Amino acid sequence: MDSFVVKLIIAVVLCMGMFYLLDSLLRRYLKLEKVNFFKNNYVNDKHQKMDWTLRFILVFGYLVMAIIMSSGEKTTTTVFIIFVSYSLLNAIVLELVRAYMQKKYAEHKNEYIPTLVQLSLLIIVVPTLLYTKFFGWFD
């Protein structure tokens, strides 16, 4: 396997592990129930409908972005930066909606705190890793 792919897999696994560990520690500290890390945990039906509506709109945005990017000459770096920026924006929007619904409708009123902490960490970690090229690991 290419060394870039191996490094990328290791970096993704480490980041996911860090987010999982942070979520577990926060939930234990706040005495919240554990949630499945890979499953959408909707607060209610309204949350589920809002989430799927937003996902549909955001996927439509990916399609529009792909059409715009395919017309004209753009460097691979430019396309990658725009794609990652749009993906980060999607995550921010979806997680803010999740945090709002958890704050307003969840049984445990502290349920939104791990969501906002993870979102804050995501906003800090992703641009930092990309800007530093994973702290020089992908030079």
C-alpha cells in the first residue's frame, strides 16, 4: 500500500479515537448515558426530519460544487481545500442543530455539552492539521 494512504488511515483512526475518548470521558463526568459512536442519536422525530432535510440540502450542495469545480481549471489543492471547507461547514451546521435539539428537547439537559465540546474541537483540529500538514507528517 502507498505510504500516503497508510499515513492517512493512521491519522483518521487517531483523530476518531481522540473524539471517542473525549466523548466517553465527558459523558462519564456529566453522568450521561453512553451513545453509539457510529449511529445517529435523534432526540425526537422533529430532529430526525430536520437532520435529513439538512443532509439532503447539503448533498445537493456537493453536487453543485462538483459541477462548478469541473468547469474550469482548478488545482488539486484548491479543490481539496474547498471540499474540506464545505465538509467542515456541513459538520458545523448539523452539529449545531443537534446541540440545539438536545438543549431544547433532551431528557438530560446536559446532553448538548459533549456535542458542543466535540464541535469546538473539530473546528480547531481540522484546520490545524490541514494547515500544518499533520504537523509535518505529510511533507
